[in-house]
Amino acid sequence: MGLLSDGKRLEYEKDLARFKAVEALLGRRDCTYLGVGPMSKNCVDACIELTEEYGVPLMLIASRRQVECLELGGGYVNNWDTLSFANYVRRRDRRGLIVLARDHGGPFQHPVEVQKCATIEDAMESAMLSYQRDIEAGFQIIHIDPVISQGSGEPDEEWILDKVFRLYAFCMEKARELGRDIHFEIGTEEQKQNPLKDIRKLEYVIGRIKEFCSERGYPFPTFLVVQTGTKVMETRNIGKFPSAESEIPTYLAESRIEDFVGLCEKYGLKIKEHNTDYLSDASLRVHPGIGIHAANVAPEFGVAETRAFMGLLRDRGLDAELEEFVRIAHDSGKWDKWVIDASALTRSQKAEICGHYVFSTDAFRALKESVTEKLARAGLDLDRELTNAVKASILRYLKCFNLVGGVG
């Protein structure tokens, strides 16, 4: 570790304490750790409040679209760049239980790279800048996901490994230079561009990563992303993971999830599930027993806040404001990537799916200011109501994952 000032050393020691709390959870077999997408400022506040109330660590998993460095244009969540997001969380995280994580770092994971990077090398350079800013800001978990190639067909494992190794080495050397302690997550949620669905190929890749880390003296990754049969579209999980408790044993046997868990545990890796949103309580409750160490949830919490906002407008007879919100959200077009059949959904349903994407726009801010004043006259605090709605949605996962008291 490089030479650190007293302030930086204290910050470093706090970061170590944060991750030790996480490691204690990951070492248990009776719970699944939760990663929360920072869908909005209220969502971030909800996470901080829950850690204070229950004393349980939470991981904020920021995608590059949500939070990004200034040089690459920042993100859509509260117009935060990487450093301002990290500073906001650190100032309010009084119990030191929020872990900052980069979700889906890697080339072509940010719109700027898709639009402007002509080659994979250009996108890799851009991704490295993003990672550098993450590490400087104190992110503790770095997700390396280089599967999006912007080319035709599926990238093979050698193409992926080349990118993983280069990004891994860059992040490790930068962390050492800055005196930071970081942990890695490897893998992708992409289901079309994913050659690692085959357990034999996956073991080969794990072996190569272990060899690479041993040769360089790098720590082995903490998490490996494994496909468990989850997929989010619209406001539901359309993956194969069953909702009914009676169907789960058969699915586990057929899907061989437990074989993947066994393989990862053989190498000391922790299973990370993505796209966990909207699974039933029964599905979530079996996660710890299966051996899924951690799971990511994001869109569901954005939808929870959007539904709460729209519900308040309906309940209070603010019909003009509701129509204005639907117009802003629908016309953003941000619902497009989440819908199965656009013609089957109303404008209001599309707005519900993508409302969180527009929370930081000037148009929404003006609308929200007006709504806040009108609700305040009726004795309601809009942000308090919205934050509570998100907290309730997150709390369902904390209970089902056995991180706090049982489901109720």
C-alpha cells in the first residue's frame, strides 16, 4: 500500500471495515447478500436508512449509465458523477455499512462508447478511465464485464479473457498506486453474448483466471456472475426461475444451478445472481439454501418509486400533473429496451417502467417542485413518501434473504 495521509489512511481503514462486514455475511450459508441499483437519490437514501435501522451492510451497484465520471458525461441518476455520488454516500453513511460497487464496468458499457468509440481498443481505454475514477472515489467492488463486443456473433472465451486480464491488471495496479483495497466481480448477465453458460467452459475460464492471479500476485475475484434463470422485462421476471415453491426442486435439478455453485465453491468464489427483480417471495427465500451468495436488484426499485409517485398524483386528484409526468416519461423512449410488445402497453404503463430515468431532467424537476408544494399543503412530504416506498421494496429482499427478521 502506498504512502497515505492521515485522512486517507482513516478512509482506507473505514473501507476495510466495510468489506469485513460484507465478508462476514458472505461466509454464512443462511443468507444472500443484496446489491441495490442506485436508481435515484431517494433510492440511495432508502439504502442508507435501512443500514442504519437494521445494522445490515448493503451494496450500491452503480452501472455506468447511472453514475459515471465527469469526463464521460456523468450519469442519469441525480446527475451524479462518480466522485459526487461517492461523496454523497460517504457523508451520510454514518454506520459505515454501504459498500460502493461498480456494476458492469467494461468496454461499450456506456452510451458514449457505443456512440463514439470506433474500435474495441478505444472502448477499453474509455473503460479504464472510468475504472480509475471509481478507484479514486473509493469504490470497493469492481465488476469486469467485457462481453459486449459490438461485433457480430458471440465473443469466445479467449477474446473475453484477454479483456478481463487487461482490465484486471489495470485496476489492480491503479489500486496499489492509490493505496486502495478493491475486490472483483467477473462475468456477465448477457444471455446471447455469453459463452460461459457451459459449465466445462466456465471451469476452464476460472482456471485461467486463477493462473493469471497467481502469476501476478493478485487477489482472486470475490464474485462470479452465474446464470440462474432470471431475466427482467417490463415489470416482471420472465426467466425460468419458478415462482411456486413446489416447482423449485425440479427446476434446480434440471438447471444444474447447484453444480455451478459447487464449481465456484471449489475455487473459493461467491455466486452473484443478476436480474433478481420481481421474483416471488418463495423464489427469494430459497436463494440462501441454494448457495447464491449475492444478488442484484435494480429496476424494481425504480418502478416502486415511480408507482408511488403516480399513485400519490391519482389519490390527490392531480390529474394534470399525472398526465404531464406520463408525457415526460413516455416521450423519453427509455421504456423501449424493457418492453416485449410495445403495442400491448398503454402510455401510462410505459411511463411506469421508465419513470426513474427522467427524475433528473429539468422537466421532471419543475413538475416535482409543483407537486411537492401542493402535497406539503396537505401535510405530505413527497420525498419521504417516495423514500418509504422504496424502503418497503428493498425490505422485502432483506427479509426473504434472511438478512433481517423473517418475511411479514
